Amino acid sequence: MPLLRPSEQAQALRGIPLFSDLSRSDLEEVAGMSYWVTRDPGLVIIEQGEIGRDLYLLVEGTARVERDGVVIGDVGKSSVIGEMALIDNYPRSATIFAQTQCELLAIPHDQFWSFVDRVPSVQRTLLVTLSRRVRDLEQAPTA
């Protein structure tokens, strides 16, 4: 998948709820700032405690979410990963492992914020995404 043309990357982004309402030109801009990451099964995508610098969009695959070594859930295609640490610059709150081969688009911190400042609809959608994530964490089992 990493060999997709920018227009194909933009189409992959359209399937991510965070970006689904963006115009074609905005999607192409996001595609242009992103880069591909592939993780084989069992490998870490993000690690709890590290400072997050990138936002990941899970384009293909499934991943397991763990906090303090306890499984708290799974994420799949079209999931946004790492948005909390990207926003507040705090350590990541969970570790995410690839369960299957995962294809992700990574968006660097600085470029992402420059884009969000210009496109208010992304701000609103990001707030909804974060609200849902907080609710999921509140319902997750604790050790």
C-alpha cells in the first residue's frame, strides 16, 4: 500500500471519519503531508509513556490496545491512533500492538496543527473523537 499515488492516498483518507467530510483538495493536502508506516503482527505501533509526535490513521489491519499491560480493546480499519498525545504533548496513555499487518498513514505534529488551524471542521470532528476515546477509557477494565 505505501506506493499509492497522492489521489489514492486521499481516497484512503476519505474512509477515516476524522477526514470524511473534507474537500478533495483538503484530502490531497493531508495526503501530501503524511507518510506510510507498516507494522507486522506483534509489533508496537505506539508505546505507552512515549511522547507522541505523530497521529496515525489505521488504513488496513487490526490492533490491540493495552494500558499498563492490560488489554482494554481493539481498533480496526479507519481508526485514529495517537491523537491524545499529539494534542496535549503528554506521554501516550496506552500501547498499541499490530494484531494483523497494519498499514497506517502517519501525519507529523507540526503539519497536522497547521492544517487543523485552517480547517475548522477537523477541529470539531477531533473533539468528538477525543470525547469518545475518553468514554471508552472510562469504561475500560482496570488492573
